[in-house]
Amino acid sequence: MGSFVSFSENFLETIWTWVLPSIFRLFLIVAIALFIKFFVDVTLDNFVSKFKNLKRAQTLRQILSSTSKVIIATIALMMILHELSLDIRPIIASAGILGVAFGLGAQQLMKDIINGFFILLEDQFCIGDTIKIDDVTGTVEKMNLRTTTIIDTLGNTHIIPNSQINQVSVLKHH
């Protein structure tokens, strides 16, 4: 019976000194992350409301919101793992190495995304516009950071990576 009492006392002491403070800190990390995400969303809504072009504004808001969500969640996850006494240094080092490998392997993807961001930011064209890119003329049906989708007069769909858009002629702006 003495060993059970001793085990119970040690177990309760462990919960009291390690688990409860950790749980409080974990909840605090999650609460702060949710508050920051809420603050970022409100700030983005205020920023985007100043744009004249509603479609462009919604696209920018979606892109910035999802990017901020990933960044906030990653930081919160690292803090939670650290709070659980897990060594996050190997994870951070692996992420750095993976980032270099991804950067080298995905240069074209990054060019697409950067060009797409500037197309949206500068409001060069938007969904519904009739444009000409190289030898393709048609109406913009879909835009994202990576590609622009155009439907020509024959109904053919052309998906053009944004990094390949060097010159655009806007024939009809909506």
C-alpha cells in the first residue's frame, strides 16, 4: 500500500509542477496565435477595403491571409513543441536545408508567384478583361499567383504561367 501512496504522491506532484503549468502555457500560446490571426485578418480587411477593384482586393486578401495563417501556425507549433520539451533545433535545421533544396528546385514556381503577385498588385488586368498575351487573345477567366487562365474566342482554355507573361495588351477592361 505504501508504494501506491508514494506513486500517487509522485504522480500528483508531477502533474502539479509540470503538466498544469505547461497546459496553461500551451493554451496561452494558442490564444495568442488566434488573437494575432484575428488582428491580421482585421488589418487585411481594412487595407483591402481601400482598393477600387473588388476582385483584385479579394484575391490579395486571400493570398495574404493564407500566408499569414501558415506563418502564425508554424511559429505557434514550434513554441508548443518547445514547451513540451522537444528539441526543435533539428526541425529548424531541416527546414533550412529543405528551404534551400526547395528554392533551387522551384525557381520557376517562385518566378510565377512573384510575377503573379505584381500582376495583382499593379492591377495590370483582372478577371473578365479581354487581353492578348503573345499570340493568345481571350477573356481572363481565372487568376492566381501562379497562373492566368484565358478562354479564347473559339472556347479553348489557355493556362499561362505568370512567369511567361512578358507583355500584355489589355483590349477591354472591366
